[in-house]
Amino acid sequence: MPTNTKTQRKRSVAEFTREAATWPTIKELAADYGVSERWVRECVQHGRIAAIRLDLLRVDPDDWEAFLRERYRPADTD
């Protein structure tokens, strides 16, 4: 029996949207990591991290972590 790709697509979009609804907001990320909201917003605007606007702009936390690992280097303290 053939599968209905349109139904699969709707289901996968719905699943993605449900998952993305749990992503943190820019404000939450900034507070959790002690960085400015402006910097997080600029990262989203420049396409450095994945985000989706649902009720608020929500950021993919896995993408945020990967972004920080690649670019953020804490200061050495002795």
C-alpha cells in the first residue's frame, strides 16, 4: 500500500513544531548563559543559529550549544 507523502509531511511539520515549542526564547538563553539578548538576537538574524517564531522567537538549543562550542572561548583565568 503506497504511503501518502503529504500526510507524512504534515505529521513531520507538526512534530517539529511541537518540539520547537519547547525551545528556549532569546531572553531565556541570554539569562541562562549570562550573555546579552542583543547578541543572541544578532546570531539568529545572521543565520548562525536555528530559530523559529511560534508564539515567540524560539532558538534550537542544540544549535546554540554547537554555535558556542565553535566560537565562544572563555577567558583563561589563573
